[in-house]
Amino acid sequence: MPEYTLYVDVWLLRLSANFAFEYLLLWATAAVTRTPTSSKRLAAASLVGTLHYLLYLLASLQIIPFYGLLRFIPVVVIVSILMILITFYPLAKQRILSILGHFYVIGFVAAGAGIGGAYLLGDFTAPRFPFGILISIVTILIIAELGWGVIHQRIIHSVYQLPLEITCGEKSVMIRALIDTGNNLRDPLSRQPVIIVEHEAVASLIPQTIVKAVRSLENGDLTSIDRIVEEQEWAARLRIIPFSSIGKENGLLIGFRPDRVRFVNEASGDLDVQPIIALHPRILDPEGEYEALVPPTVLQEAVALPKNVDQEQITVSEGGQSHAASSNPKV
């Protein structure tokens, strides 16, 4: 058997780089296919891929047998499938095949870019594989970002989403709200900022006649506005809010003034705000991750309140019937 000098630090570096590549590749596959997983499952699957790579290296130096078997394409495919199952199981067969396809496409593109970069930065006799691995990792991130906006989505989900509680009378609902810089709506009467909420998310707070009116207004039935004014207890709360958006100009949304609106945050404390709630007839996020769009001005104006002002008192005195009675109730 030939003798070899093995440098432990070099091998650890190569194995660590392979583990990082496998982990990021699985992570990008999960993000791109929008398939939930966990860091533990990603790490476990990456270990399986790295173990296969270690055995391949040992076999290539004839330290262990089965070199031909370990590089045999069906064996590589089996290892890939095992990694996918560890990361995402249980899923339907068709779903697994789809994820596997994404895994291979991202992997081939990233590996190809890495190999090409290693030879371009080095030469054909001494390619610079450490730079190649770095290029592969960067390629994975670029694919994820340009193709599906994964990085931006993670930032939005972790920073710009807040739990929002809306109260009317004795009823309250808790929904998930997204801070939306594109939402600049204001109530034309009070000039207060408007939070857009899926009407189904607050259906338990409002009369059914208003729920039906929201749907009718979406279909162009303006007579629905006359019907909701007949709601005696809600007439003073209601607002009609004009808006314009891509694909729809001069639109109208039915809005109302709740008794209380607050952002729930255990770390920094709850924050009471005083917006108008506009009822949106359709789902705002197809992925179901948020149900309301909050303009940044809502938070900015709330934070700008003097410290000695009792926000609870302001919300109660200005919310609902008591505030609406002092303003023009006509819509």
C-alpha cells in the first residue's frame, strides 16, 4: 500500500468547506421551493454529504476500497436523495422530485462557477480551489437572491412584521401586520394614516352587512355604501377611503375607526396607535404570512408622542363613537 502524508488541518479545511457548501445548497433549495425545514435537519443532511465526501477522499488515496463505487453516479444520486429526505421528509413523492430537481440545478450551477473560478484564478496545473469554494457559495446566494429574493424576504419577515391587536367594544382580534412603505393612505376627513386589513381577518368585529358591503363594493356596487350607513351603531365609525393602485384608479375602500389598535411586542413593550382600519376584499399575501399593511407613519407618529401623554387615554377618547361624534359622520 502506498504511503501518504495527511495534513489534518488541510483535510479539516476541505471538509468544513464541503459542509458549508452542502448546508447553503440545502438552505437555498428550501428557500427557493418555500419548503419548511430546520437548522438541525439541514446540519444532519450536510453531515451525510460531507461523510460521503470524506469516504471519497480516503478511497481516492487508496486508504479504503470502493473508490469506483463511491463515485458511481447512482450512489451519488442515492446520497443526494437521502440528504433531501433528511431535510424535508415527510412530503409527497412529486414534491420530493421537484425539490430534488431544484437541488441539482442550483448545485450544478454553483459547482460549475466554482470550478471555473478556481482555474481562472489559478492555472490548469494548480487551480485555486479555496477561491473556487468561495465563488460557489457566493453563486448560491446570488441565485437565491436574483431568482426569488430570499434574502430580502428574510429581512422583511424578521424585521418588518409585527403582531397587531384591533379592538372594537368587547371584541378583539390579533393579526400579523407588515410594515409597507408603499402604503401612504390617509383618511380624507381626519388625515389619520390608514391600515389596510383583510376583511376576513376582522370579520368577527364588524356587522355582517359591512362584510357583504365590502364584497359588493369590490364588484362595483356603490349602493352597498348606502346600506351600511343604516347600521346605527356603526354609522359614526365608518369611513369611505379613496385610493389608487396599479390596475385600479379611483377605487374606494370601506374603513372604520376601532376603539383600540396596538402593536404587541414583548421585548420593547406594547405600542398604542390611532389609525383608521380599511377593509380589503381580497387576500393580501398569497403565502398567508401577514393580513395587514401598515404605513410607516403609524409608528412614526406614535413614537413621536410626548412621553407625558397617556396613549391609552388618547385612544379611548378619540376612538369609536366618541371621536366620530365630534367629526363629520357623513360619507
